[in-house]
Amino acid sequence: MSADHLPSEFDVLIVGTGLPESIIAAACSRIGQKVLHVDRSAYYGGNWASFTFSGLLSWIEEHKHGACNTDEIKEWKDKIHEDEEAILLNTVDKTITNVEVFCFASQDSEDNIQEEGALQLKHDSSFTAAGTEEDSGSSKDCHGQQIQATVTNTVESSASEDPVRSDSQASAQETDDAPSTQEENHGNMCSTESEKQEAGVTEQVSECTDEKKITYSQIVKEGRRFNVDLTSKLLYAKGSLVDLLIKSNVSRYAEFKNATRILTYQNGKVEQVPCSRADVFASKQLTVVEKRMLMKFLTFCMDYQQHPEEYLDFKDHTFVEFLKMKKLTANLQHFVHHSISMVSETDKTTEGLRATQNFLQCLGRYGNTPFLFPLYGNGEIPQCFCRMCAVFGGIYCLRHAVQCLVVDKETKRCKAVIDTSGMRISCKHFIVEDSYVADEQRKSVQHRQISRAVLITDKSLLKAESDQQISLITVPPLEPGRPAVRIVELCSSSMTSMQGTYLVHLTCPSSGTAKEDLSLVVSRLFSENVDADEKDADSGVEKPSVLWALYFNMRDSSIAERSSYNLPSNVYVCSGPDSTLGSDHSIKQAESIFGQLFPDEEFCPPAPNPEDIIYDGDGAEAENAGFGAPLGPEHNKPEEGAVPEQENEKAMTETTEKNTTVTPVSLATCNDSTEEQDTE
């Protein structure tokens, strides 16, 4: 909606479109609250967003140079009354630092390389990245050379172009034109639904073959096939996010694929981790004795609370010490610690047992690993909840910042905001994302930092029968004092990269810059010389070549308490992404804030299916009534052999293909009661 036509009063105003803010927006709109959801960026998700390659280049330029909001900011002081005071908010994101880009793919003679299908709009900019012999170890083709690509900004400056929008009086029928979240990806930076289908696995890029090295110009031209996440996460099959998606019926707006492999780095090589019963007995890495020991230990972990005598004496010891006490071999200790529990060296025994139990309980719900990944990237999830909010009347306005909060001097409660257009908007409840809170309002806010790297590579870390694998790899600390590094490797069928490439995400808690924290792991597992067939010194296996790399640090505000902010009592702060693999903290935070706002209301009750909606009057349904524009035939009819969505709590879909290909998963067709427990 255009900022010029915004109503002046709302029940709930939410600033920022990250995951927790989007969930709260959907929950409030679902119970009939009048919601205004704004974001200063031209895309959804904030630090949870996903970008096409050209969109990512634009994002890099913004954060490398600390670009300010160029929109005209109108005067606000004349809108403040004598009995009021203003609390200024940040209009620029300062949570991303130490952005570094390196290109190792060879250069060709093409100038003004442009992403195919991109719309030529007003604001073109140039992206430059140069690798040097000192800092990047680039190949000869990249030494001292600049990579120049025209980056097309595909978002108009007008807020009225926002892809998710709704009038304040909109009914379910009036939101039928709201596009699907996949269509609205980051201000229409990504393709529409039909174009995405064309970008599927069935239509491959003919020039990206093993015989021909992939060049940087190919990556730019096929940039719309990339969906690069700013934060790297997976969904636990029995985690709080999956449960919320199913309960609220928001799962209808997204599709998922299984993570097909759990890998680890041990003894200088990448190995597959046996985590299910079938994997354990099929493993060639374990002896017969180790297989029995591992099965016995995993069986204990499934219901460890029933056997307190086996762990209570060690509750004050670390989980690593407990594993040694259980007399597991070094090989088994490595698997359990780094790839199943995935806890730190200092976590206590009960934390490790709880994490191991959670891992095992998630096995078999959708496939042979506990994890799911959303097609087109994690940025789809916040947009799914934004669409739910819009369906129930929420109003969206991107590229629209809030200058200040208006606080009543007597009650010390926030009563309104003033946006960058100078408009005063009254509201009862306010939710802001942490990056919007100015330093003056942070009394004792503590933050951590996350080190992130995004690599585009030419092959997988572990070759398999199929090249379509989604893998989770844990790399233990390679040197004393360094953190463990989590790697998520995504294949092209996850709709996050072009055919013939892999998108690799590296994440760890920061101890320095992202380049300093992650470069050792990158150099150990990957080759930064695309012209040489470099092999691992220990295993003799050819390393994947890095074609392009991005490093950056991201603020982690998940440890900040509400009392740390000097804000009115009716202003609530949501944190950005944390460094954990799942999203449990964000779900708990969203539910907690909603509970404080509306203690007597249900959190995200199930939304009706479109076919179940009954309309007043003659009973005739409007065309495309209910949840807006169709999401495609795959959303309107059940999969073969599946039952209708209304019975989603009594139906079941299991992914039986194992380590061969990545199969789409529908969250709406799962049955907990009949799932397999491979550890029994």
C-alpha cells in the first residue's frame, strides 16, 4: 500500500519483517486485530531474507558502503505535542559488518554482464570485487582483475508497489489478488511461479557441464536461479516451527525437501554419519562392536529421563566427559558429539542428552534425517506468515521507515509513531526488530556476533550416486580456541542455485571477522583455484572448487532481555537470527510477545481451508475466494496417494528414497502416530 493512503489508526504496528515479527503479525491479524507491518527495506525478511544473485550483489553494495536511506525524510517535530516526547529509531541497518567478496571463477571477455530476465529499471549500479594474491588466494585469471557486472534493482521506489498489501477494510475475498510468497520474493527480485517452474530441475542449463568450467558471467546470467539466504537454518521435523506451520495452516504456502545426509569432518576427510538404525547397520565406518555400542547408547538417549541413575551423577559434567564415561570409542564420541547432539564443548550432560533425544525423535517423520529445508530458501518462511497476515486484513508497506515513537510523558506509554513521510500513526501495541532500536535506548544490551560465509562451488563435498543432495556437515574446531563450524550444502533441486553448482553456507559464533573465523575451514575443505584439480592431502579426494565467496558478520541479539531496552512498556523488541541450527528461539519469542499482548487469545489458530469458508448471503462463493490467488496446481490438489489437507493430522507421507535424490515434502501430510523410530 502507498504510504500516502495509510489509515492513521491501528491496533498493532510492527516494524521489521523478520521471522518473529512476521509470526506475530500473522497471529494478531488472525484474531481480528488491525495490523500495519512496515519495513525500511525493499524486500521481506530483514536478516532472514533470501536473494537472487543480482539482489545479493545490491545487498552487498549497501552494506559494504554503509548506504543511508536516500528517501527524503520529512520533519517530525511539529507532530509532537507538549505533553509528549519522541524516541528516535534507526532508519539504517547496522547489524551487518566486515563484508568481503572474492571471485575465483574465470573471467571472460563479456562486458556489462546482466542477469537474464531482469527488468531494466531506473537504478543501475556496478558491483566490483577483486581478489588479490594476499587476501584471497585467487586463481591467475582473477589476480588483480575487477569483476564488473550490471546489477539491476528490480524494486520500484514507490511503496505502493509492495507485493503483499491489503486495504484496512479488506475481506478474505478482497485479498484474492495477493500473490504467493514465492512470487513476492524480496520485492519481486525472483521469478514468478511459472518462471520458477521453468527454472526447475527438468530444465537444465546446457552450458553448465563438467566438461566446461563455470565462469562468473554464467553465474550472473543465471542469477535468478539462485536464492541465497542471509541466515542458514534447517527445520527440525518435530521442531516448534514445523508444528506452528502445520497448526496455523501456513504450511500451504511453502514446500520443503529433506536434508538427505548428515556428514562430518574427521581424520582429514568428509564422512557420512550413521544416525538411524538402518544407517548404523549399513555403515562401513563402524566395527560390529561399535555398531552395538552406538545402538545401545542411542536407545538410552531416546528415554534417558527414565534412567536417571545413568546420568544424574554427571549432570554437572560436560557432555563430552559423559560420552567418555560411557566408554564410547573416539569414533562414536565424535559422531554423537559433533553430528547428532551438535552441542558445544562446554555444554552439560543434560543439554547434550536433550539435544540427542530431540535429534532421534525427529527421525522418520518425513525422511531418513531429522531436517527439512524450504524450497527457494529460508526467506520463504517469513513471507508465508506475511501472506497469512495480509489474507486476514493486515496492511504491508515496504521501503517505509519509522522515524520515532511518540511517548506520553505522563503514562510513559507509546501512543503513536511518525514515519519518514511525516505522517503520524496512532496505535495500541508496538513491536520493533532489534536493529531499529537506537543506541540511546540500549541500557545494557549485550550482543554476540555470527560469522557467515556463502560459497558457490562446482561439486559436492562428498560424492554420491546422485548429485542432488542437501547435506549438513559439522567441522570440529581445527585449532585450539576456534569454534566448530556448521556447513549446509544445497543442491540445485532445492531451488537455491543454478544447475551444476552447489550453494554452501558456513556458520559459527564469531571470535573475529567472518573471514578470519571461516577461512581455515574453507581452505581445508575446498579449493580456491578452479583451474587446478586440487586433492585433499589426507584422503586424496578431489576438493570442490570455490567459484565465488561472500563473508560477513551478523549481529546476534537473541541473548538480550526486554529489560535491557529503555523503551515504553507497550513496545516489544524482537531479536534477529541466532547461530543455532533451528528457529526455536524465534518461535518462543513470538509466542511470548503475543501472549503478553493478548493473554486470552489462541496463538496462531488454524486458518480455514479455502473450500471450507462459508459466505453470507446466497451462499455462493466468489471466484478464487479465501486465501488469494492460486499457488499452482501442486497446492490445489493432494499429491498422489495423499489425503486432503483437512485431515493433515491423520495422514502420512514418508520419504523412502535414501541418499539418491531430494524429494518434495508436504508438511500437511504427516502422521506422528505411525512414524518409524529407527532407534528402536
